Amino acid sequence: MGVRGIIAALWLCAMAVSANELGAPDDSYFGPRLIEEKVRIPMASGRSAIAATILRPEGQGPYGAVILNHGVSASPRERARESSDLLINAAAVFARRGFVVVMPLRRGFGTTGGEMAEDPGTCSNPDYRRAEANAAEDVMTAYNYARTLPYVDGNRMMLAGQSAGGMVSIFTAGTRAPEGLVAVLSFAGGRGGDPDSTPGTPCAIEPVARVFDMLGKNVRVPVLFNYAENDLFFSPNVSRGWYERFNANGANAEYVLQPAFGKDGHYLFGDTLGVRYWLPTVESFLAKHNVQFARLDSADPERRGLLALERLPNIKSDSCKGLYRAFLESPGPRAYAVSADGRCGFAGGLQDAREQAVKQCGTVAKGDCTLYAVDDAVIWKESVAGQGGAAAQ
């Protein structure tokens, strides 16, 4: 249930993240309390139940809900290893903002098992409508189940997903007209990508585009298409082309291209550091469409200082402000450091987070770096700032 280890140095910032338990009953967890549950959701027609993970805020709600959908791995072995853990960090971002996140494992994946129901066939003659229709059946199973939960507001529902999960989220919205749906969030959405043999160019661009033609005529809720410049599955030309075909048929969608991220921007959504890009985009998108999306603890006076980006000393760059947002969404032990010349460093999920944050900051700063926040508290002091040669907050 943790994050994979990451150590990265950036132009204006640096970070380190490693595995840790999210929401565990110890000092590693910060922010609104979240509850994780494993469930089995019965399917219609006597089919095997869908395995799903629910991550939700503690309390009675009612909360909105997000059905968060995974992608499609190339091999049966990889599909058998599919897990909600791969999207748990992103799910936590939604849960901290008052959404119950249901992450179903579709037929043929992970602990749901069985035969894969969404195989489109050969690349030369794929049947994406049939494949997506089967996947949408599993998604709707989870969707309808979520609406029955006593702590869910069935009129504040969203569909979201990464890669093929983004594609099926849009397909479900366009073909099933889910009751209570307010928005669809697609991250690196599409089908047919093969980064090893044809990076950036999926095998069946036009067949997928024709599906988007059809969906654009039927989806009537706001849709976000979110991609990265260096997506090795779907290049910007491909993804923008799909978006344009979708919107040309009457849909209400927005396309956002994030900067290059890591070695393959296709995985931006599931990476803790990716929060610094996609979270502001989602916040802006949902605000335009009057969907409430604020942290549950944002009004808590005791946490106001910790959550306030404008109080960061010395920091003027969006890069370091974005990294601080990643800090706020990461597990502990965690720490965030700043330098007098406006650089920063972050470490989360590491026992030596304090040392690592200062060290990472030091790799990009010209002067000394000082801790600003540790775990769940701002520890920056004016006396410390004076010693480090930085302005006080």
C-alpha cells in the first residue's frame, strides 16, 4: 500500500520517496483520517464477483465517490499481478478531499482473476467497442455498488482512470449514462500503446478515434484529457487528435498537456511526484464545473499554516510550490527543506527523511538548506532563518 522508492533532483527542487503504509495506525500518517477496505462486488448474471479496494474518509459523509480504473498490462502474468496499490497514492488525494474511492479490478486482473473480458483482438483488426463494452460492465458494477453505500452521495459521482482505465471511464460515461455522474477524469487515456516497439504511436489510432467519435456524441458531463509530453504510449499528436475527434462531436472536454515527466510520462498520475502537475489541473477543472474538491482539513485552524503555500520562505517558483504539494500528500516520515536562493528538497516515507530532504535540497542549492516542515508541523523559526541567511516567513 505504499509508494515505490523515488529519488529525483530537479532544476529547482529534489525529492526522495520510498514505500510506507498509507493510513496505518502509527506516526507515518498525516492529514484527514482514511479507511481502507477490501470488498467483493457481485456481478449480474451470476458471474464471478469483482474484487475492489475502497479508500474513504473516516466519518458518515455523505461523500462524493470516484470509481478509479486501472490500465491494461500486455501479458497475462502482469495482469495477474494488477493491484489497487499501484493507484493508492492518487486515490488518497481524492479521499483527502471528501471522496470515497472505489478501485475495482476488472475481469482477468489481479485477485478478481478469470478470463480477460476486454481483449480487443489483433492490432490489424481490433474491436475496441466490444472490448470497452465488457470493461464498462465491470466499471458499472463498481459504480452502482458505490451508490448504495450509506456514506456516499449518489449525486456526486466521478469516473477516473489511468491509460486504458481512462479510456473505459469515458466509454462508460458515453454508453451507460451513469446516474449522478458529474465529471470524468482521464489520465493518459487510450488503447493500443506499445512503448517498446513503437514509442508514442499506438497500433490502432484510427479505430480508437472512431470510438471517440461515437462517445463525443453521447457524453454530456465535463471530461478532462490529461497527458504528459513524453508519454511513450500516446504521443501528444495522437492524444490531441483523439481529444479533437471527441470534442468535434459535441462533447464538453478539456485537454491538458503536462511537461515531460520521468522516463515515461504515461505514469505521471500514479507517481507521488506527479501530484505537483495533475492535482492543480484537476482542481482548476473541477472548480470550473462547480464540483467541490477541497481538502477536508483545509478549514482547520491548527493546520492552516502547514497547508499554506504562500507562507513558504524564499520560494517563488511554481516548481518548489508544486513539490511542497507532493510533500503534503506523501506518507511519513517526511520533510521539506528550503534554501536562501529559493531551492528546495523533499523526502517522504523514509526514516531519515530530515537528512534526505536537506541533502536533496543541497544538490541544487548554492547555499545552505534548512528544514521548513517535518511530518505534520512547520518547524521554520526566525532564529533559524537568520542563521541560514534566509528571510523569515
